[in-house]
Amino acid sequence: MPESLRVMISAGELSGDMHGAALASEARRSGTGLEFFGLGGDRMAAAGVDLRAHISETAVMGLTEVLGSLRRILSVRRRLASLVSSERPRALVLIDSPDLNQALARAAFRAGVPVIYYICPQVWAWRRGRIRWLRRLVSRRAVIFPFEKEFLDREGLSSDLVGHPLLDELPLRLSPEEARRGLGLPPWSNVLAVLPGSRKAVARRLAGPMLGAVDLLLDSFPDLVPVIPRPDTLPADLLLDLVGKASRRVRDRIVVREGRSHEVLRAARAALLASGTSTVEGAVLGTPMVVTYRVSALSWLLARLLVKVPFVSIANLLAGAEIVPELLQDRCRPEDLAREVEPLLAGGPRRQAMLDGLAGAASRLGGPGASARVLDIIMQEIGAAHDRDIV
């Protein structure tokens, strides 16, 4: 095979950008000769991926929220699909974002380009009809959760369990005291991690209740240090505006750090999180957490009708029980959030029970090495396609 192998990659969300960057970095370290181009974010660009579109154009959450951005997303999808035909990559790697990536998988299938889906659509939770095109259009399916592989096995769909990429990316050897020093905080600080989401619409809905909960918690914990790690996809001026609506004492106490969610969660005694990848981070790092989420009324109604799993947080799905409180929609209120966070900060049986539950859930994720395993799959598919072309 040639020394340089061009591979297209599509990651339409912030978490996908993180995992795509890890994959590109692993390819460079391994000397595979792979050159990635496609859709991603700042981390993928820093890892050497030639971006043709940015996740700021595609990162939208919620069924009704997508409608307001539909024209822009469709334009990006058409542009990327045309790249599959015009540049004929040796392989196409898709990361999550199924509504966007299905069109790219179809374009690659027609062009004879092998498709590797890394972090597959959550067909175990909803929209199981996607199994049909995953079977027909995708060459290899790399999954990250054991229950995910078990579900696909029952459906007669082959998959490769590669493990969760966060096990390679999280600062597991960093102590909480070291994390606090790295964030510019005293090592004894009583840190509460506050993550209202990486998308603008989500942060607008969750920041108010979360910061309201912080205000209530300051009554019981006057030494509390709330820390928000600002993701790249959340504009600094928007976060400043959201924080500006909090009470005076919260504004005076809040600490904002650019990115660095891993370090903030490691530094925290407890966390208040929007449902999403950060809940997996918290579980792996062993940070007691409360998970919340709120979407439009129509999105919530549709989700209730379509979603087929009992929990929204991966920690609870891995454990098979609600070890982490989930305060969703109308339960996303300052007083409810504060009531659930308080025993996690105070210590005692509830905190210890959650620590034990998180350790058990994290153990089901397996070991590190996800990026290396996916890289092996990519090389296998490129090699198989090369052999077919020779024949």
C-alpha cells in the first residue's frame, strides 16, 4: 500500500472531536501513514486533521432544536458527501452523529469506500430502524459499551468492542489536589464542577437552574468553589452573560476555566452535569454527580415516546440501576438539584454508595487502547479493499 493513505473522518459533536483527535494522534504515533480530512473541531485540527467543515456548524441537540439549524446542517452534509465522491478516500470513519453521517455512509458505499463506524448510533436506546442501514452500508462497527455489543449480537449484527476512548484520555493518575493546583486553586478547595453543556441551546436552559442550585448550596457550604470548564463550542460571551444572571455571591465565587473538563472533574468533590459524555468522564474519574437535562416540551414528548431505555446517563446504564440521580425536564430546578448535590458534598453513606456504584460501572468499560484498536480496524479495511482492487 502507498506510504500516504488519505482517510476521511466525520465527527459532528464536541465529544466526537475529542475521540477523532485521539485517533489521529494515535495514527501519527504509530507511523501508519494515514492522513485524515473531513469534519471535526479544534482538537482534531490540532491533531493534524485537515478540516473541511467545523463542528460549530453541526453540533445541535434536541429534536425540535435541530429544525432551526436544518438548512445549515443539510448544506454541510451535501458538501461532505460530495467530498467522498471527489476525493475517493481509502476509508471513511464516522463518529456518532448518525443523522449527518448516514448520508456520508451511503455516498461511500456507492463509491466503494469502506466505512468504519466508531461510536455507533444508539440503536439500543431508540430509532432501531437504523440497524438496516448500519447492516447494509457500514463495513465495520466499532462499539464502546459492552451492553451495546450485546444488543447488536442479539440483532445478528457483527461489531467490534473496542472499549471507551476516555480511558486513554482522562487524567487517571492525577490526584484531586494536583488537579486543583493545576487549575490555579488551593489544593484544599471544596470544588463543585458545574457543566451546563457544550451546546448553546442546552447551556441556556441549564445554566440558570444549575447556578441557582449553587446559590442555595452556598448557605450550607460557604467555602464552596463552583468551577465551570468552558468548552470550545460555547462562546465566552454567552457564558459570561449566563453567569451574569446569577446571584451576586455566585458571580463573585464562580471560576471559569477554558476547556479542561477532565481536570475540573478530577478536582471536584461533586459535580452538577448536563446529560452527555461528561457523565462518562465523571464515572471513570469517580466523581459523585447529579445529572440533569431540559429540552423543549415537544422534544421531551417525542423522546418519551421514542426512547426505549430507563436512564439517560451511561453510568446508570452500565450499572443497571439509578446510582446517579437524574433530574430531567420539570425536575431541573435549583432546589431539587441542590438537595441531591448536598449529601455528595457533605459525605456519609449516600456519597460512599455512589462512589462504590461509579467504581462498579466504570469497571465494565474495560481497559485503555480504544484508538489503537480502531486504527487496526481501519488498516484491516484498507488492506481488504486494496486486495479486492488487485483481484
